[in-house]
Amino acid sequence: MRFAPHQPFLVRLARLLPLAAVLAATVCSAQDKRQATNANVGQAGDEIKRLISMYAKAADEADPTLASRIWCDSSEDSLINPVGRWHGLEQIMGFYRHDMGEMYSVRDLKISEVSVQVYPDAAWAEFNWNFSAKRRKEGSSVSFRGM
């Protein structure tokens, strides 16, 4: 927008006000969107932490029903730990029934130092874990830890 140098200041200012209002609305809208996104990110992070807690509880209780609420029921699902790897919901539920339920009489999975990174279309979580258990057959104790 060009102004003639002879135009009074108030006339020039009056012509700029609509542009300033549009810019202010754009900035406010972007801030509102960013705040809404931040709120969604916080909610997603909390949900991921809740799922991690549910994962530990399902292991402690050797509960395939609870575990089935965590996994996606996809052939691409995988569970990897120091003693093996399971693919797909059927194998993973077998892990909870057999590897956790039948092999161990007592299970204790402790999760710590949970860090969740959430972006608009992706997320990941990192955490440390300590697992201790008692074998059913001989009553011996085992423990594993990892991240």
C-alpha cells in the first residue's frame, strides 16, 4: 500500500487499520491453534503413559484380556524382550498366557523414567524397566532390566 506524502497521518492510519486487524486475527488464530495443539499433545502423552502403565499391569497379572486393550490387533504388532519376540495379536496373547502366566508364579514389572514425544502425526515413548519374577517349577527368582 503506497501513501502520498501529502496525505494527513490520520488518513494513512485509517487505511492501515483493516490490514492491522487482519494481521492481529491471523496471529491470534495461530496462537489459538498452537495452544489447542499443545493441549492435544498433552492429552496424547498422558494416554500413552496410561497405556504403558496398563502394559505393566497386564504383565504383572499375566492378563491377556487386559493386554488385548493395549495392542492394535495387527499382524505388524510385535513384542520384543530379552527372552523372545512375538508377532501378531495371537502370539502376543500367548506370551501373556504361557510365558507370563504359566512360567512365573509372581511377576513384578516396574516402569521408570517415562519420556513421551508427541507430534501432530507421530509419537514415541522411552522408558526403563525392571522385571523380576519367580519361576513356578523350581521357585527360583529371575530378573531382567532394560530400556
